[in-house]
Amino acid sequence: AQKITQTQPGMFVQEKEAVTLDCTYDTSDPSYGLFWYKQPSSGEMIFLIYQGSYDQQNATEGRYSLNFQKARKSANLVISASQLGDSAMYFCAMREGTTGNQFYFGTGTSLTVIP
Amino acid sequence: DAGITQSPRHKVTETGTPVTLRCHQTENHRYMYWYRQDPGHGLRLIHYSYGVKDTDKGEVSDGYSVSRSKTEDFLLTLESATSSQTSVYFCAISDSTGVNEQFFGPGTRLTVL
């Protein structure tokens, strides 16, 4: 079974609108971390936001927030007030356990912001 | 930005030749990783290291070997390159404390003809 599933290969959003990128995960480990990364067309991977499995509140970082629904095993990324510079690939990832030995990435969602 | 460099940044080689990619970090992070990125597959873990001389296999390790003789360097070797190993290779590092997010290098584009 896939550890991380991103079901939206491509998404479009109007500038200044909010958009939600979906991510579901699969693990039986009670301790895990969920991450979102952005990859612009230039190719670098940029860390956006983190949610720990024991965190009670949804993580937020500026215009990024993570809608964490533990029972549903989903960790959707919400980008508010989209900007043209948000056009990029977005990857959801999971670290199982509390140390850094294994990360799993989804296949990514390509987001295009329309002026 | 985390201090991670990869060399070379681009390489074209022929089938059957050995290739070594280098990842160098200045952050003194414990964990280092090699991924490959292919369309439709996202990033897939090849090998990772949890300390000097301590390495383990990832999801797609066949045809690859790694070595880590110093904290700052993690080498990925393709003993005999094949066309299926044409890909973009990313090195990443993470610490053993806190969030453990991974910081990525700029990537190496490898083409095997």
C-alpha cells in the first residue's frame, strides 16, 4: 500500500483565492511527522510546514496551514490568498517514528495560479 | 539555507560506466539521504545514512551503493549505469532533534545514454 497518496495530479486556482491540496497517509506507527514541500520550476525542494502526530492544533506558517484529520489519516495543505509565485509542484511527505531514518513522499500535485 | 551542495550538477554518461555523485553538508546533521525523482513517482528513497559508516537501503536501492566516511560527505555510486537510472538525484539531510525536517540539495541531473 502507498504510504502517501496525493490524488490531484494538477490543480488550478485563481489568484487571491484559497486552495486545498489533498494528502492521505498510511501508517500504524503512533509517532509520525507530516511535511509539505514546494518544488518550483527551478527544481529546488523547499520545506513549507510540519505537523506532528501528537500535535493537538493544526500547524500554520504564514499563508500555509495544514488541515490535520488524524482519524481520517489526512493532512491537507491549505494555501490562502494564492499568489502567482505559488505555482509549483507540492509534495506531501511522512516520517515514521521519531528519528530521521525513513521518509515517504507522495507523487505530488502541480498547482497553477491563474492571474 | 542549509549548507548542502551536490556535485556534479549535471552529468551525461554512457551505459555501463561507473558514476559517483557527491553530497556535501556543512550543517553537521546526522542523517543523510539520496533520492531519485522521476515523473509520476515523486521522490523515492535510494539509500540513507544515520551516521559515519552507517547506511541502509531505501525503496529503490538496486544498482546503487553508498558510502559515508565523514559526517559531511555522502557518496552515491552507480557501479554500471543503465538508461533506467536517468533521473534527477537529490541529496537531503536532517537532524536527530526537533522536527527532523529534511533539507535538500540542489539536485543532480543524470542522463545515461
